Amino acid sequence: MADSLAEFFLENYRAHRRERACRQRRGYRTESFTYGEILDMASGFARMLEARGISKGDRVMIWGENCAEWMAVFFGCALLGVIVVPMDHGSASDFAMRVFQQVEAKLLVGARRHLHECAATGFSSPTLSLEDLAGIVAPPAGDIPSIALTRQDVLQIVFTSGTTAEPKGVVITHGNVLANIAPLEREMRGYLKYERFVHPLRFLNLLPLSHVFGQFLGMFLPPLLGGTVIFQDELKPSEEMNTIRREGVSVLVTEIGRAH
């Protein structure tokens, strides 16, 4: 088993480099990304962090809808030991700004509309648009940037709602995540011989990647199978059924409050 989520990411994304990792709607277009393309984007983003002087232990906030770019930013941070602060796409801007200040983040990577909301409040810290990421990062020449990490290193800080009190961050280490991946990987081995008959498994993920469960079913479990994740913000039952039929979805990832 890997010693860090960065090692897990490199191992599994390299193993399935040519397979489709995710599909997403952007406007009227449907975009697809292979595991190799996300690996390259994450590596390029890690180089960008290095160029900005952002290093192990620094914080970067991600605030936007589920997408391949979100995944690349998350794993790019993990490669360098930079701590991710994921923010729910539906969070209010004042809450997000309070969290940003509390963790002393060095960079906000967010959806354009969130960046516009922040700018309207006078926010002046460095920002980067998720939608522009693929066009401004290039695969690094040479080795993929990474540093030595252990299971004790902090991976992310996930915040609870701050509607009735100050935001409270839950610190999650690389080891916390790997400890939950290990039993899933172990149990899946006995069924891999059958998986080839339905390969690739397709996951329709309706949970936000800013939540740990959404991360497991959107970023950590599918790479073990070379599966494809479909991201969709539209929660209308008719749209979900259309997506399930169109994409040949095998697994619907949701929760009771989001199910219809």
C-alpha cells in the first residue's frame, strides 16, 4: 500500500493512463479526460505552485463544481504536500472568505463566478480560474514534481458549516484516507476477474468533491478499477435518468438528501 495519497495517485493514474477517467458537461459541450490527461494537468499545476513559491504545509483553497480540473488541483497539491482546503460549491462567499483567511491560504482556485463574487468584496489574494486551468498549465518536462511524504502529513482541512458559529476545520491526513482505501482495495481483488465483463464501470457522482465521501466515490475508488466518473450538477430526476441511459451508468453516487 502507498505511503501517501500522492504515491497512490501516481501509481493508479499511470496504470490507467489511456483510459477515460471522467466526463463532464460544460455548457452545451461534453468533455472527456483520460487518467493520463489529469495526471499531466496535476503535474503542471504542481509546477505552477512551485513557481509561485507555494510548498509543503501551505494551504490552497478549491471552490467550484465537480470537474476534472478540480481533481487535478487536488492531486497537484498532494504531490507537493500542499494542504487542500475544499469549499462546497454552494457555500456563500462570506463563509468561503472567512475560511480562506482563517487557514491563511496562499491561493484560491475557483469557478469564475466565485472569483467574481470575491472580487466584488475587495478580495485581493491570488486567484486562478478552474475553467482556465487546462489551458494555462503544461505537462512538466522531465520528472513529475513530488516530495517525500508520510501518512502523518496533512492532506486537507475540511470545514463544517459556519452558519451558527465560526468555521471549524477537520484535519485529514494522507494516512486517514489511505486507511479507508485499503479495505476497499483488498475486498475488490476477489471480484476483479468479473469486472472485465462490465469494464469500464461508470459512476454518476452527484456528491460534491469538497466532501470526503464524494472524494472517495469520485477520485479514490474509480482509479482502482480504471472506472469513469460522470460529473453532473443538474439534480433534476429527468436529467439524471437521461445521463444514466446516455452514459451507461453502472453506479449512482448520491445520498438520501439528494436522491429523488
